[in-house]
Amino acid sequence: MPASAFAKILGRRLSATSVAPVAVAFSGGGDSLALLLAARDWGRRRLVVLTVDHGLNPQSAAWTRRCGETAARLGLEFRALAWTGEKPATGLPAAARAARHALLADAAREAGARVILMGHTASDLTESAAMRAEGSTVPDAREWGPSPAWPEGRGVFLFRPMLGLARDDIRDWLRTRGETWIDDPANEDVKYARARARKSSPGGGGGPPRRGGGGGQCDLHGSEKSEADRLRASAGRGSHTDPLHHAAHGPPPPPGEDCWFELPRATPLQILAAACLCAAGTTRPPRGDRLQRLADRLATAETFTATLAGARIEARPDRVLITRDAGELSQDPTPLPPNQPIVWDGRFELTATQPGLTVRPLAGLSRRLPATERAALTRLPAAVRPGLPVIVDQSGAVSCPILAGSGAVRCEVLTMARFDAAIGLVQSEPDM
């Protein structure tokens, strides 16, 4: 693993001048150990080492301790994370993967890191191809993409800089440095598809990396920034919604305009999936036959309203409006602990500055809003309004933080930043 080549890969995605730490997912296995050593050799950023104990092997606690000892030997900050609670009887690898991503994302954000380095290799790509040949739907790992955990992974990106290296070559490099690593016996257990694929790929599964769909909520490529810009523009968002543009050339956009999407009816399938996912705030994008049927209907002249994966799709003569399906929202109030960010409905991060506040959907409460907020509400499409958050205080007074602009609750809209990440607009740390 030539240090100069690895440094070049890191430099392509990471900022060499940022003071924020970079997180490293470290299991103690050979791949993640090589990643950790190479990142430390790079030496340009502070590293935070994150190890997840899944609790699936009697030795897992000892492995975590060993990871901590390795981090200490290297002079690096270390955080041990644990997947606790009951484990599922079926689908264990997928559940463990989801839990791992959520734990890593939470820990990275808490440490101030927005990038997590992961030790996937060219051998993992070869194994994924073998798994698909068996009928699995596992995607390829991508070098760069948003964390698949939501909302834990908001603003967090995964970077896999070793996808051009084979596992056997990595281990040879470790041996030259006198390093040893942990071998998890689960990697040899043929009841799991990944282990079967590994056995069928002798020699470390080398070969050039291929671009794949893993690592992002929508499995979208967006590998070229110019293409990502074009896709974002097709979603009805671009320089025409920039606040500075409106300050000079006209009125500002309506409040909360980043909560929904207006698309051309002839929209690429992947962009349609991303818009539905992000407008709905859900965890899985629509795929398969239902998504294709929606696209087929949009390709006609039909006007209609449909729902898909938590999104409401309103097909107009020349455009399609995609919003949250308010009918799926719970009307129960959610408490907002003071000074603790809470993600509500996967779309808004709310931080209360005083106690005694709750949040619920706006539906049914619009008449109780202050007059200025009611006036602002009329500027929004009717389909958007019921799904907005409304804050209720102890006296029963209500206010919508999207419309109020300021008040007892700070509100960050997550929808458009998530969409930018999903379509590949964010290609490196400086793009964030």
C-alpha cells in the first residue's frame, strides 16, 4: 500500500486543512487495521477510532479491548460502541449492519466528525458480485456516499479509500510491518452468504474497483459533479432559489420551500426515488414495480394523486409535486426536551430552548396559528401544509417554526441536504 497513492486518494475527498476529526471504523480485522495505520501515516487530520461490539461472539468484548489497545498504541482517541438489546432470529447480518451504521454515525457526529473511513476492499466487491449471482440483492460498496443510517447519519458520509486493493495484498503489507489482526470466525461460517462468497473467491478477490450503489439511501451514483448539478436542477432546486439571488432580483422563496419537490414529469427514475424518500423522511427509498408504475403514469398526460413510501405525489399537467403524505403522520404530540436536538418525522431537526414544548403535525391547527404565520402558510402548496411541524406550549398556544422564523424552537430542514447527498452533489468534504 504505497503511502503516496493512499495519501492522494484521501486528499481527493478530505480537506487537509479542516480542524474537524475524521472517524475510522475499526473492527480489529486486517482490512480495518490497514486502513487505520495508513490514515495515521497520512497524519494530516485528527482521528477518532470507533469500534462496534455487536455482542454476537463470546470473544467480542475481548476484541473490543484489543481494538482499544491498538488505538492507544498508535496514540489515537478511541470510543467503544455496543449493539445492545434483543437480536433478531432471522436477517441477523442485515440487522447487525444497520445497527453498526447507526452507532457509527451517532458517535461520529458526537465527536464532530462528518466523514467515517471504512475498510472495504476490492475483495468485498468481488464477494458482492458472487452474492448477487446467488440471488442476493446486496449492492456494491461505493468509495464515497452518505451514511445509510437515518436520521442518525444526517450530515455524515462514508469514505472507502481501499476499494482498489485486494485483501491478500493488504495482509502482506501488514505482515511487513509486523502487525497481527483479529479473524472473526463468522467470516468462515457458510450459513452466511458473505462467507460463502468469500470461499468462492480465492486469492483475495483482487481486481479493479467497480462503481456501485451501496452507501447511499437511494443507491444513486452521481459520480460527476456536473451531472449532480443537473439532477438537482431537474428537481426544481438550483440558483433560482438562492436567497441572495432573491434579495437582488425579487421576493424571497416561500418559507419551508426546501420541504418538498417540484419535478418535471419526465424525471429519471433514480431522481424520482430520491425525491420521494427525502420528501417523506423515511428510511428506505421506493424501488421495484411500484416505482416503475409511478414513472409510467407520469410519462402519460394523466393528472392524478398517488402515494408511495410515505410520499404524496400530485401529477399536474406539466409538473409533479412531491410532499409528505400527511395521512401517515401520527397526531400524537412528541415531547421536545430542552436543548436536545430531536429529529421529527425524518425531515426536521428541532431544538427547544425552553421546557414544556411538544411537536405534532400542523393538520387541524392552522386556525390557531398567529396571524403572521397563517399569512405565510397561504404561500405554500396546500398539500405541504398538513405535514409541517407545529409546536404546542403548556398553555396550548401553537406556532410553526417553519413559518415563524424564530421562537422557542430552532428548526433545521433536513430534506434538501439529504437529497443533495443522495444524488451525488456532495462529492467531497469541502462540498458539505
